[in-house]
Amino acid sequence: MVDVMRRTIGLLVVVASVALASPATAQYERPGSTAAQFLKIGISARGAAIGEAFIAGVEGAEAVHYNPANLGYMDGFSLALSHTNWFAGIDHQFVSAAYRTSLGTVAASVTALTTDVMTVRTPLQPEGTGETFRASSVRAGVSVARLLTDRVAFGGTVNFIHLGLFSGYAQRAIAADIAASYRSDFRGFRFGMKIANLGSEVTFINESYPLPVNFSFGAAIDVVEAGNHELVAHGSAMKPNDGRPLGSVGLEYGFDRLLYLRGGYALNHGAARYSFGGGLHLGLGSYAFRFDYGYSDFSMLGQAHRFAFGLHL
């Protein structure tokens, strides 16, 4: 088991090193040098509430975004939906479904970022031509994951990306995520690693831009397990190809596996700061329902509100 874990993690480290050292990803402080920025936005209200430090502790269908390897640990069927009120009237939607088979777990997901209605303006008609439009970005993905041992899982996602700015100004790309995860018996310690958005460049008119490739890893551990009370600590770090290394930490308190309170803090981010939220988990026979909320403060940019629903059976 240990050898399998070492080989899996070693493979990810090698791939990550090559990806981050390549000319397309070796940039450091170059904001705006990559396309498809919506790929960086978190999809989970629970994850947002703990500062996006969710790569190791994510469960169910939400794992397709944070760590597809964690899909390998789930049983049965999982459904996740979320809505985010982003900045400037922008909406962010996510839906994913995952199912455990005898060969592993398979999942499908769709993420969409859409603006509000905007007016077409020209130099001759600065007040508007009477036409309107919406800009949108969509990611549709297929994920697979499998347990290599009872503790180590490996998974990946292939994403098809569509970027639509205006009529006649749309581009497509293909990207892949590769991830691995490890779980131990010591206080439920979990460790995860992921390389995200390895894929083709995006070309608008005469300029080509790489996707926002990043290498991330993190851990989670059960700090308190006493009767009806539990407290989980989460932490993660990420190195994007267009900016400085980022980190985040979070705490999640649960009472009777029913009511959850969460808080998190972003480290080394330019705008993201603190976050908090809560959740209600209900069981009805073989059905388990989740209702989560996450609030994220982005300093002068404003605030983001996430609402999520989950179903497991």
C-alpha cells in the first residue's frame, strides 16, 4: 500500500514539475496572462466557507472540481448543485452527478458563468444600438476515479471548455485534471494532490493564452471527536501558473452530524480574505440531503454568496 501511494504521489509531483516548469506555465506575477479565469472559481458552498481549503476533505459529487480522486471513496449515487452570486451581476452555476460502479466511480459535471444582459455600444452609438448580449463561459466534464488500495485513490477529469464573449467571438479548449488522495486511520487524516487545467491554449483573434494551470495539495484531520461534537481542520496550498503561491485554512464544526458551522481564511491572496458559512444535513431513510451556505469576502471587490444542495443515496 505504501509503495502504491508513493508511486502515485511521485507521478503527480513529476507531472506537476514538468507542467509548472514549461514555458507556458513558468510565469510568476503575470495576472491576466491566462484565459478561462472562471475555472478558478470554487463550486462548493461548504468549500467556500472553509476558505476553499477543500482538496483533501471534499466528498461526493463536488469532488469533480476540487479532487476527482476522492470520488473513489464514495458509495452509491451523489448529486450536487450550487449557485453563486458573483460580482457585478454575474451568476455562477454548477451541477454534478457521480455513481459508484464495480470498476470505479464515474461522474459528469457542468459549470456555467454568465453575465447579466449588456448593451451593445459603438463609437457612433455610445448610448447603445438597441442590441443586447450576454457573455458566458461553460465547462462540461467527465470524471473517473478508482481505489488503488483501501486507502489510496486516483482520479481524473477531462473538461470541454466553451468561452463565448459575443456573437462571432467564441473559443473552445480541452483540459484535464489529475489527482490522487490518501486516507489514514489516525484521526481521519486525509491528504490530496491535484494538477488542474492541463490542456490546449485559447486563441482570440491573433493572441493565444494558456489555461490557468495549477498544482495544489492539502490535508484535513479530525481535531475533535467527542460524543455529538466534531471539529475538522482543513488546509491547502496552490501554485498557479499566472501568480504567486496561495494558501488557505479552515475549520468545520459539526453537531450530531446534523448542524455545521464553518470558517476559513485565505493566505497570500490579493483580494480574498475571510469566509464563513453553515450547513444542515438531513437523513430520510436511504436518502441523505445537504443544504449549505458560504459567504466569502473579497475586500474591495465585494462579497460572494454560495448556496448548495446535495443528495446521496
